[in-house]
Amino acid sequence: MSKRRIKKMFKQVRDANLNYQLIENGDRVAVGLSGGKDSLALMYFLCLMLKYTPLEFDILPIHIDLGWDSDVSPLHELCNDLGFPLKIEKTNIGQVVFEIRKETNPCSLCANLRRGALNNTAKKLGCNKVALGHHMDDAVNTLFLSMLYENRFGVFKPLTYLDRVDITVIRPLIYVEEKDIELFIQSAAITTVKNLCPAEGLSKRKEVSDLIDKIEEEHPGARRSFLKSIENANRESFWK
């Protein structure tokens, strides 16, 4: 495992936390563990935050079971290694999206239902914050998706308070690039959970991600420049 890469990613997570006050003393943080590389990296680096910063907070890993009968043993293994019990919340979200509703755009409905289940479970467990594994690439891709398909500038925030459920959503990996997460997961020999979703790899988000990859090839560092542009957005620069 590359210690240099871990130090780099840890610094990025710490910087995001300092810039946006994502986690504070006394927080009870639910970590959304889908089983993919991003959520597993999130869990690992939040544990490092707890170990190597003065912050005192609780970590509660939660997996929302969509009803695919996935093998989640890798989640149990990682959480056990890190010293945190895994909470699994069973749902029928997969059946609702693909069999009952038969959505032509399943990703949007599925994401909304998963977020609702995660937030409600976190609230039942006494958490005041929910940590999601969205990284730099996700933020940039969301911006381009919004421009291409919604005719607007829109992107999620590192910290968002949801007054309806009294939960604050945080994204500690916002400064971390997806390629570094992939390399970390490989070098750390962390096993991910196989995604059994029928729509995996077929979304508009994947198309936009491929587009940004091409831009990055022509202009190395473009993703980070796009992210900085989001952070430095000025109302006076826009028409309204």
C-alpha cells in the first residue's frame, strides 16, 4: 500500500473538512456504505480522521440492502477490521424501481429512494450527519450533466442541511480524484461488493464521465480546474 498516496488523500479529506466544517466534535456520523470503492474509501479515511485529528465523533456504517441478494461479506470484513459494527437496512427498492414502477430512468428514482432510506435509518440511530462517498469526479460530472440535460448550472454541496429530516449530508471526499480512490482500493487489497443493478454502466452519468475523461486527456488537470471554478463561482459572472 502506498503511504504517499494515503497521505495525499488524507490531506485532501482533512482540507475539505477544514474548509467546510464537515465534521465537528460530538457529531454522530452515519457512513453510507454501498459496497463500491468510493464508500469503502470514505469509511477508511473517516477512521483515519478519527485517529489522527483532535476531532471526537462517532462513526456508524450503514448499508442499504436494495434486495439484490448481494454478497456483503466484504463490508462486514472491512468494518470489523476497523472496529465498527455494520448496520444493514433491508429494503425492496430494486423491486420498486425495476418491477413495479418499471422506470425508463431508473437511476434517479433509485438514488432518491436510497437517500431516503439512508437518512431515515441514520435518524433512527441518533445520527446528526450522513457521509456520502461523492468525490471530485462526481461533482464535475454533476455540473456537466446539469448543463447538458437540465439547461442550468447545478451541483451538490460539500455540506447540505436537510431540514425535513433534520440531517446534514456531508461529502468528505470532494477533493479526492476517482483515479486515486481506485489505486488506493487496489493497493490496499480492499474487496468491493459486486454491483448487481441492471442499469450499471448504462447511465447518462457514465457518458458524461467518458466525455470529461477525453477533456482530461487533452488538458491534464482539467477536473481540478473545473472543481476550483465551482468553488470560485461568482454571482456577478452570470446573467441573473
